[in-house]
Amino acid sequence: MTTIPVLELKSVSKNFVGVSALKDVSLRVNEGEVLCLLGDNGAGKSTLIKVLSGVHQPTTGDLFVNGERHSFAGPHEALQVGIATVHQTGGTVPLMSVGRNFFLGEEPTKGRGIFRHFDRKLAEQVALEELRSLGITNVNDGSALVGGMSGGERQALSIARAMYFGAKVLILDEPTAALGVKEASKVLHLVARAQMRGVAVVFVTHNVHHALAVGDHFAVLIRGTMADEWSKGERTREQVLDLMAGGEAMGDLEDELREIRTSGSLVSRKVGEKYVK
Ligand SMILES: Nc1ncnc2c1ncn2[C@@H]1O[C@H](COP(=O)(O)OP(=O)(O)O)[C@@H](O)[C@H]1O
Ligand SMILES: [Mg+2]
């Protein structure tokens, strides 16, 4: 039996005026799988995410959710079918509390008619419970402002929120890029937990080590084209690092640097001195 991917792109291209950001890209992600999308700056990763999350419509090609063709008019339509995107900053509002942020746009209320109001206590309680269920135990005050939380905790809050509201696909755009080692590992734990709950995760990063730690499948974008694709265990760390560093281009660079180092007149020159032969 072949599994139907939760989310699939077939031959998607996206052109902006004068720029071809994605060229004939196909990819799929299944329930409970982590697809890592790797690529250098400008490779087209964010554009691809925006196509998956309904921000951009493909110029050509198709998008399928659970085997059905979809065309999203905007991110709300993607969200309606369970595709949630967490952007690098976590998409949280610093001057609002943990509870408020968790329910932003979906506020629980109590009372009727003109007495209807935001149920702050419930919101704060649920937010903390959900964070705890994902292993985030050092946030203990649901009324605390998100501005005082670390980058990793903000990511956690956004991820917990997406899962609480029923995300089937969780798209994370460079969630570990701005984080230190410890914080990044917390986010990687969250990815694993989401996966254990059957969520399909699209994890965008240019950190090979983070990708290899959590990924089941890997795809590399180079200048808008899918340059390579493989399943866990099919490439060594060195092969992936080499591919990401631009392989041949780095080889050329090493040759050039070697030439500079072996040229005596350059080596003896001090910083700030004019080069005189
Ligand atoms: N809205 C846009 N209009 C025009 N060009 C864009 C737009 N968004 C992205 N691009 C271009 O598409 C290419 C890929 O960008 P992007 O998807 O942001 O790459 P990445 O996220 O991998 O760094 C870049 O050349 C970028 O300048
Ligand atoms: Mg980007």
C-alpha cells in the first residue's frame, strides 16, 4: 500500500518579476515524518514555504493535501486544512502575555451578551498545560509577557499553539537560526514530539547538524532547483556538509587560499601596510 502524503508539491515553479525563485520543485511529506529543507541564503526556501502555506500561489504546478488538489487564496485557507507555519521570530507579540499569545485570534470567552469577556484564567492555564505536555517546564506564569521569554521558549509557544489548534502539517522556517546550542536543542526536541504525535513537519534550516538530528527525509534547494533529495542514512554528514558548502566552489576557494599563503610577499605583509613588491 502506498501512503498518501499529507502535503505534496508537483512540479511547482514560482516566478517573481525578473526572478525565477522556484523551478520545477516536487516534494512530499507524510504523517509523522520530518522533512528537512536545506539550502543557502536566496535558494528559495522561504518562497517554497510561502507556497506551502498559502501566502504565494505557484506560477505553475500543483499542491495536494491528503491527495486532493488545493489552491489556497491565502494563509487562512491553508490553516483551515491544518497547515500551520511558524516563522523565525515565532510570530508572538512581546507585549502580550503567554495566555493571550496562545489564543491570539481564538480567544476563549466567558459570560453572555455584554458580559462576555476573554477568559484569561482558562487561557493561561491551557497555555501552560500545553507547553508542559511538550516538555517545556520552565515557563510557570501564564500571565508573564512573552517579551521576557527566550527565543526557544517563544518558538515552543508557537509550536504548542499550532498543535493545540489541530495542525496536521507544521512548517518551521529556520526555527533554530537565531538560537544558542541549548535553546536549539529544545526546539529539536519539540520537532521530535510533534512527529511522535503524527504531525508532518517541514523543517527549514541551513544547519546540517540540526537537520541530521531530526530529519527522516532531506531536500536541498540550490538557486530554486531541487538539487538533491534523500532519506535518512543515505548520505554521510560529510557529503551533506560538502553539498551545502557548494562542493566544487569550496574546492576552488581552497586552491586560491593556498596560493595566497604560499606567496611569500603576501605572507610577510603586515595588516595595514601597503603592498609593495
Ligand atoms: N516577493 C518577492 N519578489 C521578488 N523576488 C523575491 C520575492 N521573494 C523572494 N524573492 C527572490 O527569490 C529568491 C529566493 O528567495 P527566498 O525564497 O527568500 O530564499 P531563502 O529563503 O532560501 O533565503 C531570491 O532571489 C529573492 O530575492
Ligand atoms: Mg528564507
